[in-house]
Amino acid sequence: MASGPTSGVVLAAGVGSRLRPLTDATPKALIPFFGWPLLDLAVAKLAQAGVRRVAVNTFHLAEQVARHVRDVLTPRHPDLELHLSPETELLGTGGALKHLAPWLGREPFWVVNADVVFEEDLRALAATHARAGAAATLLVTRGVSLDLRRLVLTGAGELAGLIEPYDVDAAAFCGVQLAEPTLLDRLPDGPACNLRDGHLPHLAGGLRVATHETRGFWSDLGTPWRLAEAHRAAWRALPRLLGPPTACLRGGSHGRAPATSRGT
């Protein structure tokens, strides 16, 4: 894995019920952050890390997402293989990966939630994963006061469980991970959660899941309040969030305003 993983998945199928009314007519993955659809930021982060193949799962307002991938992201990233994975029922973060197993093959792959923005360079996480030799490596953060899923970690920083109720001093999962293909074998068919079904039940049997803690900007944009707060807090990190000068425009659109596909 010296050159890093070349495949990634952006989880973009969610209904975005917590973001309503913003998501009544716009898919969560196309909600703008400083003018850029969240999906664009996730794809750009993966491309910067050397990924050559990106799958995007769809369900809620799926045609809008598919049109944006075809009309905007494909010409912007001509060197990327962009693959749409439509779901007839919402499969969750684990079921989406299981559904993509034939496409993913037997190589390590990235998983990025479409509703998070982050400053961390994924290549640093990949280096942590390579050193750890674990089944997966999760991006985590501390010091955020949001009611996010918190993790129990070992002294070596490996996953040991979940904390419920939430402990604001504990590490929070950032919705970004690098996984070995064995994750696909552990996931059941149908709707599933990659953390609760793919990792946690197998820890007692010796499964090792490492973590990589970011000290850079990160935010979950799952509610209108979080979206507004992230805009307020992100100014200093913008060059690293959007890339130099804007990596979202990789492919030859420098100097133009961010685009979304017509009809969205």
C-alpha cells in the first residue's frame, strides 16, 4: 500500500432529515459549503490523496446527485473513475459498502461521509494505517461539543467500544475511515452500520481498529445550526479545506464560480 489506496466511497444517499427544510428539494450531498457542494469537497479530498476511483451511493433525490456527478464532477475530474451506486432502499453506512463489494474488490478503500468537512490530509491517515497494520483506521477528533458518537479507545488509541451517554471529553468519530477489504466480509447483507455491524462486534475476537486524531478543522454539517456554525468557524482553515487554490476545480475550471448541475 506504499502508493496509498486508489478507491474510495462517498456516502451520499442519506435523506438528511435533520437538515430539513434545506434537504426537502436538495440532496444533503449537494448542500453548499462556502458555495461548494459537500460532495465536491469530499471527491476533491479523495483525489488529493491519490484516489483514482470514487463510488457515490444515492437514494434521496438520487437523480439530482447522479446528474451532478455526470455534468459537473466527471468533466472536472477527467482522471477519476466516478461510479454511481443507486439504492432502492436506504442501506446505511454498512449496507452501502456491502452493496459495492464487487466494485471495491480486494484492495483497501476510503469511506467518507458526504456531510462532513475536514482539514486533515488523508495521506497522513494512510500513513497511520500502514504503521498500525489494523483492519481499519478511523479519523477522530476531540474538543467538539456536539452530541456525536464517542469512542472508547485503548491506551494504544485503538477502538474498544462506544460511550453512551455521550462523553464530551472522549474522541468522536469524524465519518472518515480507511478500511481493509475484510470489512466487506464482516458486514451483513441489507441495511447495516459499518461501525456497529462491521467493527464493534468483532473486537472481542481480536479485530484491531486504529484511530488517527486530527487537530485541524472538522465539522459535521448534519443540522442547519451545525452548517451555520461551521461557516463561522472555518475561515482560517479554508485554504486547506478547499485546496490550493481550489482543488475542487482540478481539471481546468480555475477562476470560475462553483457549479452545480442544472435543475438542482
